[in-house]
Amino acid sequence: MSLADLTRNSYHVGINASQWLDLCKQWVKQKGSSPDSPSVGPVISETILKLCGTYDADPVLQSYLKEALSSGLLPISVFVASFLQVASSSETHSASTLDRLCRLALDAHYASNLPPIGSLLLLTTPQSNILSTVHDALVFLRNAYSFPPSKFHRLSASASELATLLLSCTINIPHIPTTQAMLYLGEANDILHTVRLCSSVRQALETFALSLSLLIGDDAKAEREAQLIHTMQLGLGRNDVLGSNTEADTVTCSLLLHSLVSSRAGDYGAGSDLEAVALLMGTIRWTSWAPGVFYTQILLAALTCVAGSSSRDAHEDSFFIWKAFVLARLPRLLHMLEKTLERHGTNEHHAMHSAIATILQHSELPARCDKVQSRARNGEPSLESSNTQKPFLSQLIQQLRVVELVDQQFVVTMDPTLSSESVSRLQSEAAEHNSTLEIYLESKLTAESSEEDSQALLDRIRGDPGSHHFFATAVRRCLTAHFRTGDLEILSHLMKILYTHDFALDILSLHLKISDVLFDAVHLLTDYDCETVGDPQTASSHLGNIVLFVQVVLTKFRISTSTVKKGDRLLHTDFLRSSRIYHLDDLPPEAKSVFPAWFKAIFDSSSEGIDDTILRSTRPRTLLQMSATLFSQACIARQENRIDVDALRNGTSYFLEPLLHWTLVGVVHAMLFEIQQRGFVATHPLEVLRSLLLAPNCPRVVLRLCSPNILRLMCSKRAQVVNPGAPDIEAIKSRALQTLGVNTNGKWDDVCVLGSTAAQEAPSIAPEAFLHFPRREIREAFMLARERKGPHIDVMRCLTIVTPTKFLLLFWSELCAAASLGEIETCRRLATFVLVTPRSGAPPLLPLFVHNVLPILIARIDQQTGDVNTIIDLMITVVSTVLSAALHLEWAIQTVCGEQKAMTGQTSAMIARKLASDLRVQKISSQTSAVMLQRLSGLSTFITNFPVFAP
């Protein structure tokens, strides 16, 4: 008699479970077998499961299984494998029977006090077999959700619990065949998009899907996407189109990171702690990613951006910016995000561990980062050798360890070379002085030092990303303290260091809210006067460095607004950009009263110069406002022979000294404007420019700020035709190019090529030419997305070229073109970024799109006679996604920042309410409106967020 016959006969004659178990043990002993033998456990499991299919939910059969599992005669791993094969097959089983059998496996696992890999699966099970078992569990999970809910069973909960435990065993997925990996990935994604899972199994399944996606090559994924695109489009009408995909999503996170870096000085840039964390939190919410998946996606995007950066351009060292952000700033933002998640009940202590482990399985991306780093190392000055010799990913893991996102044991496991915490030379020096690095850097920055010493210190800080946070904190402490006391000497010294070294400002902008620093500086400049100071000439010189610092920051970070705000206070910055030439009767009252005295002191050859009295009587902001007018009046006086050329040159020399050189930016721009208006026959403004710009003591910072506008004028056709080869013009061009670091070897044609855009005069530009940059920017974003690189769109620059409505119409046309190629997922992600991401100084685009542009698009679709299904699908996808993303961003801003405000101009609820109302009104006359309303009302998750669309 076989063991299967023994089991069947025992059941049919009514033998209880304990007696049956004794009979089985005797049979095993007589046959000389062991419980681990293939002729024991698998036979028992298969026999009883077949009986369960015939005698549904029989408690005797369940007791047989329970006794066999508890005794070890039937290993848990054997029963789980057999049960999943039966449960995922076409054999008919009731939901209650499947639930009880699944609970037997779960109870046996918990009773064993072993991890899943030791009970549900054997420790020696090959990963390929584990994946096969997990696939069976996913099929069972899908089938479990197909049964109608009932109070007599909890099958979906039991299946989710078992699937979660088995998914936890897929830590290191081997290099399985691509076809097999795509099968598993398709199953996982299908369940994620069609089944409303509980959070635990969803998180585990997303992590599993992401690991598979990384394992599959880009070409294979592209082929798969092309094959499934038709199915995906058909499914848009049936399933919710909210959230992001679980595959490696370089689009969503790359756009987010590029926004944080490119707008780092704005209200929602990397330098704004709470707002930046809120953007990260909002992304987690609308994508529905688990923390582990989000960390993997964000690190993949960060490494992709680093790998795509370059250090060859001296003006925009993108590798340095990305290295400083990814190594020094991003870990701290993620640390703040994790603390925020913990406060809201999400406790994923080892989420970063799984993210790092996933990335380490694929060495191609970190290797590309190392290649870029190696090229950059040759051109970077005085870098800390201990840092630059380490692989980029090792440096990132080290910084993640510093902020405690990973623990030391994990670090050693991943990279044994990081077994001991390395200390930079700066940290060692600080320790030798019994000081923290922050206080040590503050003392070095505020001490009297030569330019060479300052350069050496900042070069060392640049090469040590671990010191960037402490450098920024030291600068903030110093500025806060001395702005409060009004100590001009230290402020002047520090701000000169900062505006002289461009990368120092980049570091600050990644860690500090630049707008707060600007506000404090503008506040000082607005109210300051020299009336009570002991030495007004020295005070004026010190104040000049603060003026130049503000001008550099405003220009470098493209801050175009005329005000700065801190709390409820608002200050104007117009006087710091002033290049206006006033008519004498139109001068501001304060300037009008002191203007004659200043003109006489500067341009009258009989004057004794600028004395303390005139400095005490004039506020610095007044001097900034009237400096351009002083030179304009001097040029008029020279033209009328009221002053001679020596008087003009002597007056100009005052502005080349520290006493007044901080007013030169406005003066140079005013003289350029005069030449532009009057042509190069304006000899006296040209003489002023020559005297200022070609002087050996002309401040380099002034040349940096003015050179783009200088070249724009000197590269114009008028300059080449009217005064070709004039010595003064050629010398000014060369000086400007030298300041910008452009080497043309004296070839004027090269200059024209470099400044081809600037060389074009406005009347010669066709109106449609203004669309070239925005269109190119959008198309390059799609191209980078197709190549699995980090896409980016400079929306702010696009909006300075075309109006918001024209930009949105152009953007939609490019979305339609991409959607026709099957790239709806990429369209959805790009549209979410463009329409939802808040931007300082730019109008909110979401309400403009929904209320102004969408009606235009709907009317166009109604008038089309061809197939418009793809365009309507795209429109529904975009509308549902951007409204949901805006809702989650509002929640994140309110939760993280404690502010309840509409980031997109109006709340998402208000936008949705008006859209629903408009669609209902238009559905009678507009077929597109009727279809949109019907389809949106069929998206369950969307209706949950916006019940105003409910039918």
C-alpha cells in the first residue's frame, strides 16, 4: 500500500488525525524512508489537497494537514509549493477552502519562529525556484481578489499575507532569462494596476517589480512596451490612470531633481528645507510608491543625472553642481523626509538598505558616474585626494551613513573599503583645535586672510562634499550674527569671498534659502546711511561689497522679481539694478537735493574731490539711483564743452576705486543703452566705457556682471557695419570675452558664432522663431526619456520667451505627437511636472491649462473628423493625474510646512469643481466633453479624491 492509498483509506474509514499520523510514521519506518524524502511530504500534500478539491472544506482533512505540518512529516515549504500550484490552477476550489488552507500554511510558519526563507522556503532553495514560487503566489493573489467578498472568509487578506512573506525572500534576483523576467514583471504590474491591494503587499510588490525592471535591459523593455501599447491604451478607459509606474522611472524623479537643482535659490529649490521635503513627500503620495521603491527611484535618477553631467564647460560646471547636490544635500533632504514619514506612521528603517542593494546589482550606472568623476578630477583644483579616489557610489553610501539613513554594518557589507569612518583633513584640523567643523570654518572665514589663503580654503571645501553642509551653516551663523549687529567689516570681508568664488555661492544655494540672505542684505542697504559713522569712506567701501554680493546673486540665480520677502515684510530691489538715466527734474527728491554737489565734486576740475560731508549726506541707495545720471550729464557737458576730456577721465577714475566702484554695474548698463539708442557715433559714452572697462583696476566682478550685455551690443550687426575693427571696440570685446573665459584666438567670426543669438537684432527675428527654444526643450526631454536618461525642461526660461498660454498650447502639441508613438506614460509624467510643480516668480500653469487651454483643445477635437481616441485618452490621463498630483502636493505642503495655500494658484478642489461644472454644461454640444466626463466619473480613485465628478 502506498502512502497516498494509506491517506485516502484512513480518511474514508474515519480515522482521526493523530491515528493517521501514527500510521504514516510506521509506513515511513517500514519503507526505510525519511520525512525529507520526495516520497513522503509531497505525496501527503498532493493527496490531501486533491481530497480537499472533492470534499470541500472538510475539517478532518484540515486536521490531517495540521498534524502533518506540526510534526514535521510535511515540511512547510513542501506544502506551500503544492498548495500554490493547486490554488493557481484551474481546479475549482471554494474561497473558504482556499482561505483555510492558506491560513494553515501561515500558522505553521508563525509557529516555527523562523524567517520566511527558512520555513516557507528552504534556505537551500535556488533563487530561480523562489521566483517560480513567488509567481505562483502572485497568480493565487490575483485569483483571491476575483472571489466576491464574504463574511465567511478572508481569502484576499490571507493571500496578501502569504505573498508579502514570499516576496521578502526575493532580495537578490539572479540574472534570469529576459523572457522569464518580463513574464514576472508583467504579472506584477498587471496586479498593481488592476487590483486594489493593501499597503503591505503593494509595497513589497512594487519593490519586486522595480528590481525586475532594473534587471531587464532597456532594449528588451522598449520592445515589450511597443508590444503592449495597444493593450495599455485600451485599458485606460477601465482602470485608474493615477500614480506612476513601478518600473525604473527616470522621468518623474529626474524632473524633480532637476527642478530642485536648477531652482535651488527659489522658494521650492534645494536650499529650502521644508519646501523641498514637501515636494519629495508629494511625489511619494501621488505615485503611491513605498519608501523603498521611492529611494531606489530617486537614487537611480540622481546617479543618472550625475552620469549625464559634464565638467568641460568652465562657466557651468554641471558635474560639480550635481556632485555637490547628490553627495552633500540629497542625503540630508532624504533624512528629513524619513523623519517626516515616521511622524505620519510610515516606519521603514531599512528602506534605504534595499534601495542601495538594488542599485549595486547593476554596475553600469555607477561606473558611468566614476567615468565622469575621473574626467572632472583632472580639472578640479586642490581636491581632497581621499575623496576623489573613491567610487562615486561609495562616497554616496558614506554620506548616507553620516545622516544615519544606513547603518555601519550595512555599509561594511556593501563596501568593505568603508569599514572605518574616514575623516577629511578639514575635520581633522577642526578636531586638533578642539572645535567642531562648523565653528572652525566660521573662524577661518571671518579672520583676516589674503586672497590666496581664502582661495585655498574654499578649494578644499569644494573638494570635500562632507563639509558643504557645515560651510553653509557657518556662513549662515556668521551672516545672521553680523547683520544683527551691523558689523560692516566682517560682512564685507565674507561677502567678497562669496561673490569672488562662484562655486561658494552654488554650495550655499544648495543648503540655504538664498532669499533670506538676500532679504537681510537688502534690508541693510535700504536703511543704511553714513551720517553717524566715524569713517564714511571706509564704511562706503565695505558697503560696496555687500552691494556687489546682492547684484551677483540676483544675476547668477536669475532672480527677476523686483522685491524680496521674509515673513510679512517686503523690500524693493529696484535701486540695486538701477541703470535709469533721469532727467534732472525727474530725479527722486533725495537725489535731486545732493546731485549738484556730487557732480561738482566728481567732474569739476577745481573741486577738491569727495569729502566726508557729501558722503554723510547721501544714502548709498541714493547714490546707486543717480550714478548713471551723473555720467549721462557728464557726457552732455563734455559734448557742450563745459568740461574737458581730462575732467571726464578724472571723474571716471573715482568710480574705479573701492569708494564708488560698487555703483559701476548700473553705470555701464546705462552707457551701453545710450550707445544702443544713439549708435556708435555716441563717442562720449563710448569713451566712458573704454575708460572704465579697460582700466587695470576695473573690478572683475563688474566685468562679470556686464560682459553678456557688452557682447550683445558689440556682436550686433550695427557694431560690425558702423565701426568695424575700431580699436576701442575690439579691446572691449576682448576684455569681456576674457572675463567670461572664452578663448576665440582673436577671431571675430568665433565671437559671432558664440553669440549668434545675441548678435541678432530684434526686428530681424521672425515671430515663430521665439518658439524654437521651448519646442527644442520639450523634444529634448522626450528624447532623453526614450534613452533612459534624466530629462529636464527649463519651464522658467520658456515662459520668459513666450506667453504661458502659447507655451501650454505648444507643450500640448508635443504631447500629442509623443502619444501617437505610444508614449502616454512619459507624457503623463512630463505633464505632471510642468503643470503641478510650483515655481518662484512664474504664474501657476495648472489653472491656466484647465480653465483657458483645455476648452480650446476640446473645441479643436470636436472639429476633427479622424480618429481622436488617442488624444482623448491623453487628455483624460493628463487631467486625472495632474489634479490628483496637485491634491497630494497641497497635502504635503500643509503637512510639512504647516501652511495651507494653493501652490498652483487655486486649490485642486476648486479647479476640479469648475472643470466638472464646465464639462456638464458642454456635454450636450460637445462630444469630447461628454466622453471626458463619463470616463473621469469611472475612475474610482479619482472619484474618491474629487467626488464632484461622481455621476
